[in-house]
Amino acid sequence: MHVRHRRFIAVLLAALAIPAVSALDLGTLPVDTPQVTPSASVSSYLHDVSQPIPGVSWMTGITEHHRITMADGVELDAWIVRPNVAGPVPLVLELTPYYGGGDPTVTRPVSSAANQPLNIAIAEPFQELIKRGYAFGILSMRGTGASGGCFSIGGPQEAKDMATAIEYFAAQPWSNQAVGAMGVSYDGTAPQDLWVEAPPHLKTIVPISGLSDMYKYNYVNGVTIESTRGFNTYYWLLDGMVPAGLEGGSQLLDPVTAPDAVTGEVCKERIDVTAEGFTSLVAGDKTPYWQARDHLAALKADPSKKRASVFYIHGLQDWNVKPHNMEGWIEALQGSNVPFKAWLGQWDHAWPDRSDWITVMTAWFDQFLKNRNTGILDAPRVQVKDDAGKWRHEPRWPATGKKVTLYPQVTGTLGTSQSVGFADYNDYFGQDVNETTPLPDDRVAFVTAPLTNDLHLSGMPRFEGIVASTGARANLMLTLAEQLPDGTLRPFNFASLSLNHAESLAHGKPSVAGEPQYVGVNFYPQEDVVHAGNRLVLLAAGDLMFYGQPGPAMAPLATGSQIILDLATSKLVLPNDTTLSYEMP
């Protein structure tokens, strides 16, 4: 099919601002007045939560070293710190590739340099659990730290290993046979992988900033993520090969476990991992290698297992494990009929930023590992903090709300009626968009009238329409921004789609030149407020546009082309939440 080329009078960004479009205002956009109600704090629902036991801490605990034999004879390395109290206790595990081995209660310098602070291997939330009568365990993944075997970076064997370890620890004489898992990043990914595997004595997980799909750590809809190009090639060099892992030198000086940490590093799994890093970087396909590391697909393939409860936590400003790892996964968790809770807020790749974190975390573990009614299940299921800084309660997430549909116009406006015509811009080989000195026709923008009400966006905005490229390899890169009355832009959400992978992530087309495609692409799951009096802006360019704001750094691969948007088919669908239950302090 021949691509129709038609140049229209585009509203182009000039320097750092978009020209005012007062003459083109479209009147009131379909944004209802939000209905606001107050709601009690989560803490007000809680009772009988475990408190610190006098004299009990990680420093006074009982330390145990365990070597756990897997079905194939490989031994995994683990350490337990349990409180010196009478009776059986529950266990919370950190499942990690980042630990170098050795007694986690021993502090050592993070490096040989003078005046360096001491490194403590037990993070504060785990220390607080030990004080409250929980055992803490740290298990080194296969091929990392002092564990044997090969590190496959999320390969199918990891879930089986972790499940074996869960059952092993549940059978220990000091265990009450209830085991949970918690951690951040890879340590938040592993519990989700384990949760899909569903060992009987896993009673709950608290995954924080975890991956639902290893492919998504490297790509967004076929577009390469800049910070993780070749990730699987170099990650094992930083982690599996180095006894200290990425923990900043944890146990680096341990003379007992350091030799074990570099044993068996060169193996078939490692070769496969390294090769895949190069292959996928060029093609961007979701190959069988990545498909085997897709936890959502594994869950859908076996949904009937009895699984543990989930307290799901993710930072909406986490541009390391980006929020698109929530897409599909958080809906699947809520649809699994397990006890569920979620915290989503405006923090980055870290533990949750709430003052009641330790109390709520303890109440959750008490409920499922000590079988104690703490009221945590009576509290609202979801707490979410929008980018205006307000926490609110939701029964589920994304919130069920009204869909607002807007249409880009040839006039450069973003309005309520479907348009006609075409918009086009030049993609200069996918290079970063220069925000101060634009290249000729390197972007296009569509702008609404000033909003009469706050627009609360909860979930994933979505763009749909026919898009074509004159080049063989091309991408659709979109930015949503709020424009203040003075013209200042605040970008807040982003969408990326490889046009070569619009039909299939697994089998990218070698060329899309001259091929119009009807595409649909979600922006990131977010909680954003576009304030009354300001405008909503949709930007399209060769890459995303940040204007100094945080965001996902992408590395779109493109051959350089003109991108054409068929405005007769284009629309922006916004998830508008108008029923807002704000959490009281």
C-alpha cells in the first residue's frame, strides 16, 4: 500500500515552550469534577501487631549456615539469623544474587580504602522483623555468592531452586512452617517467580520494584532501554563472577566463601546468557530465551495452583525497573483470588517511602506468618500516591474510572472530535531530541484547551491509530506533558513502540518502510494530575522528551525516516479517576 504524504501546518515546539493556542481553544473538555471524600489511615485499622521484644536484635540472634542440596546435586548457600526466643518462629527470606557469602551479622569494610563506613548485610526492615520474633534468611541464587551452579539470570531453574529452599527451611526444628519472601529489585523479582511456582509452605511475598518479565528490563515494546543495552551480557560479570556481587563489597574479605564464589562460572548457561545479550540487542525480538523468563506468561499457563498472599510495592518513579513491569501483572495478581495489598507511590528504585512502612509490613507478616488477625485485611487494599503528593485509597488498581478520549487535530490541538488529515515529522535515526535546538521538523505537538477541572489519570493512557514510516526500522515515541500558563512543560508519562514489533514482539519485521499499521501502545502505569488551568500536551518525536524531568532513558534503533500519523484513526484514551478517597494523616 502506498503511503500518502501530506504536509500539514504542525504545531512545532520552539525552544522550551509550545506556542499558546488560545485562538484554537475547543471549550470545556469532558473532565468531570472530582468527587473527593476522606478515608481513615491504614494504621487506624491495625491492632495486635508484633512489637520489638526487649533484648532481641540481629546482634543477639542465633546465626546458622546452611548448604541446601538441589535435585541435581548443586548446593545453594544460605544464612539464617533467628531470634533467641522460645518456641518456633516464622522465616522471611531474601532471595538474592547480590550476596557474597559469609555470616551476615559480621560487618566488614566496603573496600580496603581508609575511613570507609562499615557494611551491614541485613537491611533495616529485616532487622526490625528479627526484633519482633521473626527469623531472617539470605539465600544466594544458583551461581552467585557461595552457591554452586550457574547463574542463569531468571532462568526456569531458579524458581525450582527457591521452592526447594522454602520447603527445606519449613522443615527446620525452629520453624513454625510459615515462610515469606521480601526484597527490592532482583530480590523483589525472585519472590514473584517463586510465587508462580507456589511451594506449599510459602505463605506470603512482599515484592518491591520487581520484574514481571525479564524482557521488560531490556525493552519497552521492542524499543531498547538505554541503561540495559546488552544487560544479560555484562550482568553476570558484575554479579556472578564477583564474589561481592553488587552489594558494595558485602563479605568481600571472607576467606572461606570467596573461592566458592568463582567456581563454575564458565558453563553452558552463561554462554547462552551472554550470546542472547548480543542477539537481542540487534533484533529486539522476544526470543524463547526471554519467553522462558516471563513470569506473567508462566502464571497464565498454570493459573490454578494455590498461591500465597501478595503485598505488592512499586515506585511509580522507578526508572530502573520501570513501571511497565506492572502492566498486566498487577491485574493478574488481583485476579488470582489471593489476599492482596498494594502500595504505589512517587519514589524510585527503593523501599517504600511511607512513615508507617515498618508497622504495616509487620502487620502483614503477622497476619500470614504468625496467623494473627492484625486488621490489615480490613484496611483498603490499595494505597496510591499521585504526583501531586496525595495518598488515596482504592479497592483495586488501576482505579475503575471514566475513559476520556481525545483526538489530535491537523491544527495542532487535542480535542473532542475525530479529525481528518495527516501529521508527520522527521526521525533522525532515533537520536535524542535536542530540547533547545530542534532539528527541522523533528517533532509534533497536540495541545488541549486549558482544563476547567483537575484531570486525575490513574493507570495507563493509550494511543491508537494508523502509523507509517518511510524507513525500514522505526519507532513511535510519545510523551505526555502538562503545560503551565507560562508555557513551561512538565513531562510526566511516556510511550515507546517499535513499529517493527507492532504485530509481534517475538518476530520483528526486518522492514516497515511504506507499511501503514494500526497500532496501539500503552503509556506507563502512573498516577498523574493535570491541574485546572493548565493544558495537556501530546508530543511525538524520534525519542522521548524530558525537559529536565525524570523519565525512562530509551535507545530507539532507527534507520532514519519520516513518521506519518493518520489523524482520521488516531486517538488518545485517558483513564480518568473522578472518585477520590484521600487517606487522612
